[in-house]
Amino acid sequence: MKSIIAEIKAYAIIAVGLCIYSFGWTAFIIPSGIIAGGVGGIGTLIYYSTGETIPVGYSFFVINIFLILIALKVLGSKFGIKTIFGIVVGSALLSIQQRIFSDPIVDDKFMAAIVGGILSGTGIGITFTQGGSTGGTDIIAMMINKYRNISPGRIILYLDVFIIASSYLMFHSIPTIVYGYVVMAVSAYAIDMVLSGAKQSAQMFIISNKYEVIADRIGSETGRGISILDSVGWYSKEQKKILMTVVRKHETQYIFKLVKEIDPDSFVSMGTVMGVYGKGFDEIRA
């Protein structure tokens, strides 16, 4: 039951991330005539080249489905349901919101590029934290990486640079290209901030006479491991038990609430750790 609830929560968070992503595009980037990277950028090029008759959401959906069909032959069934979910929901949100935001919310193009990039990157970052994806250049990068020893990140960068530069063929405007690169840079930075924030971990030491109850609750309600350490209080000379656990930063508030509920007189120490590798955290890479 808990796994089902967790999965539903993950899909809900992905939907929220996609909503933020599409809002950045439809309220700031697209109506400002900015060509950013990815399939969204290709969709924007198609939108303006067809006299604003084909919405970006339609192009986004068709291109992604085409890429998935090719990738299934090249890579096999490596695409999770969350990628399909991201493409379908992202396409729908882009189509719906583009009808709502026909004009940019801000008139200044540079401001639209900054805000649009922040929202787009934040939305993608949130989607990535739950194992979701918006497809597009990610799929192309995976296919190329199968045959060439080039990192997916570098492939995506090259593709985005090419897509943005190609906007010159339509607009004949260097500033439009520059605005596109601003969106790309800001979006990449926002993605990194969201992902690094989601991966931040904390090490907690808890001293309490009710350590067994606290350990049971932490283990059963968070799924995190707990170690029990023997200690002696130098001032009191009493034997004490110390609970040590490592959790994600966003889980610490729940731990504090749990400890306070069981034993308000507990002593808790928390410190940020640079990296945590192993089950439930990041994979150990040699």
C-alpha cells in the first residue's frame, strides 16, 4: 500500500514539475519569440514558421513519439512509463497553456528569457527528481551514446546550441540567438540547483532514553537505516545509546517531529554531509 501511495505521489510531483515547465515556456519563452533548446525549441520554430498555426504542444508530442518509436528499435524497451507520462502530460499542458497565454507576461525579452529559463529548468529538475523525463534531446543523446563514446550531457548541449543557432534562418536576428542561449544557461543552472538540493543529505545523532521506540519509528516510517552506538557521558558518567541515521535533507523535519513526539528531552545533533553512497542514496561509481 505504501509503495502505491509513494508511486502516486511521484506522478503527482512530476505533473507539478511539468506544469511549471510548460508555464515557463507558454507565458514567457514562446510568446516572446525566443527559440530555446530541446524539442520545445523545435516546436517554437515550427509554430512561427507556420504562421502560428501549429501549437508547440502538438509538435512536442509528435516529435517525441517519433523519437520513441526509433529509440525502441535502437535501444530496446529502456523507456519507463514515467517518460511516456511526461511526454503526454507535457504536450497537453503546453497546448492548453499556450491558448491561455497568447501574449507574454513581461514585455522585456531579456526578463522573459531569465524567468522562462528559471521556470523551465525548475520544472525539469522536479521531474528528474522523481525519475521522470520530457523526452526529446534526452532520447537522441541515449541513441548516439550507444554507438559513440560521448557523454549524453555533451550531446544535449550540442543539440541545443544547434537548435538555437538555427533560429537565425527564420528571424535573421543575433539578439534572438543570444536570448535563446540565456534561456539555455539559466535553465541548466536551475536544473542543477533543484537536483543538488534534492540530493542533499544530513547525518543525525539522537541521544534519548527511549532510543528503541525512536529507532523503530524511524525505520518503519521513513525506511532509513539506523545504527546504535555505545557512549559514556563524560559529565554524568552514565552509559548512553546514540542513534545515528543518514537521511535526505527534506526528511529531517519529519525526524525532528517524530523525536519530539516520543521524547521532548532528547538531544539531537545534525550535520550536512557532502555525499552518501549506497542503498537508498547515490550509486557508488568507481
